[in-house]
Amino acid sequence: MQELGRHRPVGAGTSVLQRYLLDRKALQRSEPGPTVQLIARDAFVAETAIKLDQLALEVKSLGREMQLLKGDVAELRDDASRNYRFSEFMDKEHKARGAKLDEVSRRFDYLKSRFDAIDGNSKGDYHAFQNFEAVGRRLTELGQLERQFRDVSWKLKLSIGLFAGSLTVWFLVLTTS
């Protein structure tokens, strides 16, 4: 088929379609026909066609909006799942911290009971040690206790040494006789 913009002399060998296209009548607006009064059925068909076109445009618009809403719902689901994972993490951290606090409390109670057993003078009255003088007195008492323990320990070692020496002497006496 030939180009529309090309000028070619119209001759006997050209068809009606080619002459129509070459005269550029295909690109011009057609002239409106004579006006005819529409009957009621034609008016109903025309109104229905217009409403159907409007409805089709509305459906297309709603389809686009629904696609946008699907994206928003997917984002909301992702956000909700992230929030759920974060809340689960926070719950686990809270439980772990509670367990650690319980463990520290239990250890503190255990150490306090051991300290009370060692330090029988205070009887749990720790307010007696609020100044340096009271603490110094108690440290002096504990220092005396430590010296007594060292003395007992040294005497015990001396007794063990003497006992071992006596056993050695008895062993030598028994083996030489």
C-alpha cells in the first residue's frame, strides 16, 4: 500500500480506495448525517450505552484502586508481622531479665545467709556498720579471728609433723628389731 502523504496522479489504474486515501478524505472528519428524531427505544439504548461506558470506566478505576489497596494491605501485613516479631522479642527479653533478676536475688539471699552464719554478732543488723569506726572495730575482730585461725592451723601442722615423726621412729624401731 502506498504512503498517505505521497502525491500520485490519479489515473485509470488506481482503485477507489487508493483515490480515497490520496485525497486525504480518510483523515478528515466525516460530516454529520441528517438529524432524525429518535424514538423512545433508541433514546433508551443510547442512555444505556452511555451508562455502560460510565460503568466500564468506574470498574477500571475501581480495579486500579483495588491494586493500590492490595499493595497497601501487603505493606500492612509486613508491618504487622514485624511488630509481632518485635513484641515476641521484647517478651523473651523481659522474661530473660526477670529470670536473671530472680537468679541474682536468690544468690544474694544465699550469700546473706552465709554471711549471717559467719558473722553471728550482727544478727542481720547491717545498720550498725554505717560509719568507719564501726567497720574498723568489726575488721579488728575479724583480724583477731584470722590470727587465731592461723595459730590453730600452725599448731595443727606442728601436731601432724610430730605425729608423722613419731610414726617414722616407731617404724624404724620395728624394722630394725
